[in-house]
Amino acid sequence: MINGSTSGSVSQHIGPVRTCIGCRTRTLPSELLRVVAIDGSVVPDVGKRLPGRGAWLHFDLECLRNAERRRAFSRALRVQGSLDVALLREHLEQQGTLASGQPRGQQATRKQVDPS
């Protein structure tokens, strides 16, 4: 290490960095949702304190779909077999609805009118 610089995706060390298992983007834990496996289900760990191995996911249904398609939950959480993501999907849909008043991806778009 020369002059405190590091190699890799993150150029400056500003705290812990986690990887979203859906899109594989590295970012701060505050921008991600921690999830854990409990009784065959993937459960959101909002307080980031539930016991067990955790994985990280953006608050985005697209990242959830990518993680499901790639079967990333069982690998990241080191669980045999498939996991039920219904609770996680419900949580993400609720967060999207609360954040904007309507589900993500369905926000009203403003049309721009040509003033001439």
C-alpha cells in the first residue's frame, strides 16, 4: 500500500462496503437492506441485528429479481435448497409504495411541452 491508497472498486476508504447480491454493485451498508434466512424464508433485517449469516440487497425489486434469477440467496446465505422470498418481496413493495406514494417504476412522468 502506497500513501494509504487501495486498489479495487472503492477509491477512498469511507467505511465498510457491501455488495448487493442482485446487481453486484459495491456500496455503503446504509444504501442496502440486510437479509437473513429464517426457517426457509428470506427475511429483511431492518435493524441489521438478526443472528446468522446475512446478505445485502438494494431497496429495488429489479435487484430482487436478479438475485432470484441467479439463485444468489441460497449461495450468499449458505443454505441448501431454495428459499421463499415472499416476505422480502412484500417488504420491498411496501417500501417502494411508502417512498413515493406509488410503486417504484410507476412514478408519473412529466411531459415537457415545447414553448414555441
